[in-house]
Amino acid sequence: MENWITEVMNAYGYIGILFLIALENIFPPIPSEVILTFGGFMTTTSNMSIIGVIFFSTIGSVVGAIVLYGIGLLVDVKRLEKVVNKWGSLLRLTSKDIYKANAWFNKFGVWAVFFGRLVPLVRSLI
């Protein structure tokens, strides 16, 4: 995976970093820590600047969050329950888990999002 990340960054520069970070937001198994570490390294071996890497990775994170927000708008609790009833056993989820999570978000709202965005893997689910 490291080779692919560095190839994307070498080939596309800042836009590659934006794409990788957006993809990381949407698809959690790709860790942003690895992407940003290589991005920092690229500032020493290419003409990329630290400010540019920070700026484009931030934009990529926002783009990924907007995509996930759009998906969240389209998939309400009832639709999610149908998906979980069909495929939830793969992730050990039940419809009861969906309703618990929904109640938790209704109770803690903004704070759940704020603190959840600070935890790897959880941030993509938030």
C-alpha cells in the first residue's frame, strides 16, 4: 500500500494528497497517518511545501466528510436497518445496535461528533 500511496503523490502532487485523504475519510482501512507521514516526507524529496500538504489534506478531509454527510442524508435509520438486517452479521451488527446508536446521537449530538472525529476509524463512522 505504501508504494501505491507514494506513486499517487509523485504522479499527482497536491491533488494526489487531496484524493488520498478524501478516500481515507470515505474508506476507513486506509490510515490518514500513513498518508500524512508520506506527505511530510515528500516535502523533503520533492517541490511540495508543508503548507501545501496541510492545505490540500485539509481540503481532502472536508471533501470526504461532505461525501459521507451526503450518504448520511440519503440513508436514514429505516434504510440502514434494512442493510444491517441483510449484511449486519458480517460486522456483528443488529438493528438494535442501530437504534442504540441513533439514541446516543440524539442524546449527545454535537459532542458525539466532536469527540468521535478525534478517534481513528470512529471518525469515518461519525
